[in-house]
Amino acid sequence: MSATFLNRPTTVEINLDELARNFHSAKAFIGQDARVMAVVKANAYGHGAVECSRRLEKEGVNWLAVAIPEEGIELRKAGIGCPILVLGGFWPGQESLILEYGLTPAIFDMRAAGLLDRAAKEKGITVNCHIKIDTGMGRVGVRYDRAAEFCDEFVTFENLRVEAVMTHFAAADDLNETDFTNAQMRRFDEILSVFALRGIDPDMVDLANSPAAVAHPLSVRDLVRLGGILYGLGGDVLPSGIEKPDLRPVMALTSKISLVKTVPSGETLGYGRTFTAERDSVIATVPIGYADGFPRSLSNSGSLIVRGAFAPIVGRVSMDWTLIDVTDVPDVRVDDDVIVIGSSGGLSINAEDIARLSGTISYEVTCGISSRIHRVFDPMN
Ligand SMILES: *Cc1c(COP(=O)(O)O)cnc(C)c1O
């Protein structure tokens, strides 16, 4: 009666041609002179770090960035040769991995600098690092008002070389915060002169993430660090009402209907009985749940696309299953395609839509798609 599946039919499809397209579109918009560091942390925001990095490398990306050394090691083991920045630095004991795998750490504390310097000295090498300045994000980075002291101590490390100085914006996506963004740039430029006075002259400086690169052209210096827009996640992280590069989603998430049942008016559905059928209804069961990263906060809100129509989610999203009301969609059958993220017949649901309904941003939605979901890459690389 029905097809056989080798896998549970819930699948993430990653369109690497769209990734390449977004990369070139962003580059054309930002300016061909700016070098691009593609941020592929957190498994490329859920899109598959190895496959995305391989393709971006082929398209001419200059740098890759990951959050932790383990992510960089995964890329090296897959044969990625591009320079890789580890945005979050490393933890004590990992300095030998940084050297072994040829990773470039962001440095923002003296302890890490000391450990790396010693490890480099033992090997008789000099290692490049990127100094991260906190100009107002308050997260990782040498606080801008302590940068001079940091510099004085840093220059005593003979086996470390400052390849870049960088900072990160707190609110580049919000045009009401442009004064603050400009203040961050000013602080950063002051630090660069503090560094220059102490003999630190980096090959490059970089500030811009996706929203800054698009909305704050003055923040585009030698390099831009692009994450979200490469994956086509422009909708909720770029300010509205400004000119933007043409971006397309890279990820689609699809499934197939597992069961269809008729439910008489008055019955309740799912955990907590949060939905009551107000008419005789046709209900379809879809094999996706919060263990897959489909947010439980979409319970009784949002829709999936079936046979070219929106079918509302009914009842609680559970760990492995979600129910949709297909009463108004004619002829729904088992094995019908279901679109969770993607488009069909003029209708679309993107990660931004899901994020809005669940009170978050698109990045959290795509990052959250769990490894339980099978990922398919098209084309293969
Ligand atoms: C994650 C990250 C980025 C990328 O931000 P997007 O908004 O995805 O472009 C850039 N720089 C740093 C330091 C980051 O942590």
C-alpha cells in the first residue's frame, strides 16, 4: 500500500547551491574587497558544518569560524584546509590541540595567552592569534578600558603573533541602537591606536557580523564574519526597511504523514487535553517532535503544509509526534508529504515564522534541529 522508508521520513534537506548563492550575493552586496569569514559554529547553525564548509571553501571563502576547538578539529579531520578561527578560544589543556590541528584561537584572557605561548615555545613555533576586544557586548573579550594593560603583558609572549584584532557588536540588528554600535566602533578604533603605540600591528581587523555587514557599512573593514545570512536567515536578524542582499533559505525540513484518523466532535487530543475538536475532524499524525528540535511552544499554534494547504497544529507537540488538523484539506493520506520548513505551491514556512511563534530567533530554530533528523545534502558538495 505504501512506500518503504529506510529512515523515519523526517528529513532536513540542505541546498548547498543556495548556500553558495547567498555567499556570492552577500559578497556582492557588502563589497568584493571585504574578505569573508563564514561562521560555521554549532554545526553551521544546524546546516551541517563539514558539507557547508567544503562548499564555501570551494566558492572561495577566506576563513571559517567555529565556537570551540572540537568543531575545528571535526573540519580538519574532514580535510578542510582553510584558516579556521576558534571564536571562543580554548580551555586549559586544549592548547596542544590548537597547535596540532592548525587552528587560530581568539584570545581574550592572559591565562589562555600564557598557556598557548608556552605550548608554542615547547614546539619551537610561533602561533597566530586574534585578540578579541569587548567594546560593549560584555561577553568574551578584553574590556576596552583594560586593553592597554592587556597589551603590555601580551607583548612579553614571544611565541604569539597577533594576526587580527576583532570585536563583536551587541545590537547591530537594531537601528535604534545605532549610536551604541557607533560607540563600539569608536572604542575599537581607539584600541587599535593603543595597540599600534605598543608595536602591535595586526594584518587585519574585523568587527562585522551579518547585521553589521549589511546595515553598518562603516563596520566593514578587512574581514566580515558572516553566519546567519549565509544560511538565508535574514528575516529576523537584519533590520527591516533597509536594502539587503537577496537571500534564500538553505534548509528545508520535511516529513510524511504517518497516520490519518477521524475524530468526532468533542474529543480531546494530546497531552494535557489542550485541544478539543469542535467538529468532526480529520487529524493527521506527523513524526516530528520537540526531541527533533521542533519547539513544544508551537503546541496549538502554527501550521504545517500538506497538499498545498496550511494545516494547523493541534494539541501539544510531544517528544516524537505532532498532530495537525487536515479536516479542510481534501484527500489527505498516509505518506503524504508534509513541509515543516520550506515552500510548496506558493505557500511557505520559514525558520523565522517558527521563531516568531515560539518567541525566539531563526538561529535558535535551525541550531536546534537535532542530530536525530537525517540530513540530506543537495548537491552532495
Ligand atoms: C556567531 C558570531 C558571528 C556571526 O554572527 P551572525 O549574526 O550569524 O552573522 C560573528 N562574530 C562572532 C564573534 C560570533 O560569535
